[in-house]
Amino acid sequence: MANSAETFAQLIAAFNTGNWPLALQLAEKLLPHTPNQPFVCYIAGVAHLELEEMSQALSLLRKATYLEPQRADFATQYAKALALLRLTREARLAADRALALSPNDPATLNALGVVYAATHQHEQSSTILRRAVALMPDYAPYRFNLATALIAIGALDDAEQELEACIRLDPLYWRSHQTLAQLRRQTVTDNHLERLQMLLARHNGDADARLHLNMALAKEFEDIGNYPEAFEHLVQGKAAGRQSNGYTIESDERLFKALETVAPGPQATTSGCLNEEPIFVIGMPRTGTTLLERIISSHPDVQSAGELQNFGMAFGYVTRSESAMLLDPETIARAGQIDWTQLGETYLSSTRPGTGHKPRFIDKLPHNFLYAGFIAQALPHARIICLRRDPVDTCLSNFRQSFSPTAPYYGYSFDLLDIGRYYVLFDRLMAHWQRAFPGRILEVNYETLVDEQEASSRRLLEFCGLNWDDACLHFEDNPAPVNTASAVQVRTPVYRSALQRWKKYEPQLRELLELLSSAGIHIAT
């Protein structure tokens, strides 16, 4: 190829400046002539990764690591691609290989720390991210990533210091403001309201700023008891997030209808995978599923595996789904041809090596309620526990939570009435699963769990086939990392302040109350 050296130099320059479309264009010029040049494969793979073209990224980065097996940065980007594809087991193994190559540049260490966080290895993540920050202390994103890892392991004071450092370095790093607001309960005399309001006034034209700053303000105004102001900021913040997600409730209505229509009851002719390790904790998000998980995982025979996407990925694999969505009506329609044993074994294998260290593990992905019937068939000895909470508190809690606009499953959460409609769909689907699989799903009431902690905990352990252990009454002492929005709350004993929180917002919730009542949802007064 003529001028290949010049093209290669341009490729390196495009890579160094993060011009990913140009880098990809130049790499594609070189690849036919130098298909085994590791740097060209690597840069092309990273460009595809940054442009969210995942299958091409994975293929090229795998090849780059094969051609240059001693490059820690190559191995790290391959692990990152695996993590983004939710291939947790493979990502963890690839990250271990990268770490064994002793990386010492901050960018690679940061990426590696993020991969370990994505694979639920938070202690490892925080250790590696501390090294990245030590090498480049003035780079705000590294400080933020370290702060989130510290929150997961319960080092909240250190996390607060990192978040403040992040804000000093880059006041426009919007997520850091919201994370800081969520880190503790603010007071009238100790809060960030003035800084947040000033930034919002200056940057109200930035949708990302509106999302995160309004959600931070909502949290802090609620903390000091100004509920009308808190709700107004919730509405503004969620409206900013909704601009980019293109969600319609009709898409979820089709999905739930397909589940109720296609998903059958138990099939006597199939045995499924008879492994007894998994305990699935399911339910609407923000209903206390993390609290329930912490209670059970305080038992010495139980480990928490985190919020795994593995069952949905295994379901897509076994059904040979070609959909970009984790679950859609077309994929559900293939359920009739599933080999349930294969599905159960595929799921279980995909959780290794993160599981298998104790007799039981908890998979706490709330939205696995969509798969509850499939889980029951593929893993007939798995325990399935669904946490139910006051319907209005459930809807409000989803509205108060800032889910990513691009995250799967959470599109409904940016409009209060969409949340209400989604709750009705959830309620009807759970009734369907209970009819189809009687006795397989234990439904636990959050309010009862709070008011009758020991009795509820004993019932949970009995359902899971576990002997009683007093440690389950002191879940706040559980040292295991937490990588959910409840990471701060579950490190304190059970509290009742979240019960009927909706009453504080009752004037703002009239339309939601009418929607739920008209759908036959009982509202406790």
C-alpha cells in the first residue's frame, strides 16, 4: 500500500486525540494490507468500542491481544468490551490476565478498575483506581470512578473526599454533584443547595446538567423537608432525562402481553438444571430488594453475586435471539423451543467464577421478574423471592431515582404516570406467574419486613432451606460490597422513614393515585 507509513502516523494521531471516526476510517484502510499488525487491530477495536459497535470491537480486540499478548492496555480494552457486552465471567478472566501484566499507566489502570467494578469485584476495583488517581491526581473522571468504588465498599468518608476533589477539578462533572447529594442526609445548615442552584442557573441549557443538578436538588430539598420544591426539581430532572430516551409505554405493554400470552406453566416433561445454588431476588426497582439481599447474604452459607444480567443473556443465547434488546416479543415467542436444562446450565456456568464459593448465591436483578416463569422452569430448585412495597411508594421511589436514560428496562422511569402504568403491568404479570407456578415464588411485603424484621427474616431463610443465623438480624454489619442505589442506606439498621413517604407528596400525586385506583390497585390510606 502506497504511503502506508503516513497513514499509520495519521492513525496514531487520530487515536491520541480521540477522533474515533477518523481512526476507524484510517484503520480500515490499513487492515486489508496489514491484517496481523497488532496496533492497527487494537486501534480499530478501540474505535469500534467508542462508537458502540460492539461485535466488531470484540473481534478486533481479541485478535490484538492474541497478536500482542504482553500488552496490558490491549488486554484491558478487551476486558472492557466483554464487560460492556455483559459477559461478566469472560470479562473477569480477561481483567485478571491484564492485571497480571502489571499495568502502570493511569488510563489502563482506570479502565481496569471500571471493569472490575462492572464484574462486582469492588475491593479490587478500588485498589486499582487508587493507583490511577495517585498517578494522575488532577483528572476528575478518575476521582469520580474511585468515589463510586469506595461507596460500593462502604468507605463513605473517603468517597466524599474524592467527590469534592472531582468537583474542584471540574465543577461541570455533573454526576459527581448528584452522587455527593445522595451520599448522606443533608441538613438545613450543611448542604450543597447554594452551589447546585448557582450551577443550574448558569447551565440550564445543558440537558445533562438539568438532569443531574435537578435530581441532586430534589434530594437535598427533600432532606430538609421542602417537599414542594423537591418535587418540582424531580419533574424538571426527569423531563431532561426523558428527552433522550424515546420511550413509549406501548413498547412495554407489548412485552408484558407477550409474556402473559406465550409463557406457559410448568412442563412435566422437563427437569431443568437441578442445581440448588441460586436465590433470585426480584421485584420493582427501589422497593427494598437490596435490604432483602443483605439480610439473606448475611448468612454464612450465602454470597451476594450482585445484579447479574446473566439470566437474560442466557435466555437470548438459548433462544438464538438476534434482537438488540435483552427481551422483546420476538425472543419470547421462541420460548416454546427452549431446552430448559440447557438454559439453566448456561446461566449457572455464566456466573462462574464469581459464584460457587458458598452453597448458595443471590442474583439480585429486580427486573428478573420478567423472566420469573422461565427461571422456574430452567432452575426448578432455585428460590425466587419477590419483594412487594406499597404501590404509591414504589412509584414515587422510581421517580426519585435517577436511572440512566440509556439503561435497559428503565425507560418508564422518566414520567410519573408512565411509572404508574408500568406498575400496573408488573402487578398483573406477577399474578400471572403465581397462577402458572404456584408455590415457586415467595412474595414478601417490604412494610412487614421493616415492622417484623426477625419473623420476616426467619420466613425468608426457611423458604431458602437455610438454618437460622443471628447474623441475618445485623445485616448493616455485612462487609460485602454494594453496587446499587441503596449502597448508603443498607449500611444502617432498618429504618421506618421510607414507609408511606408518598404522603409527603400527596398533593403532587393526585393523577398517579387516580391512575392506580382506576386499575384496581389498592392504596393504603
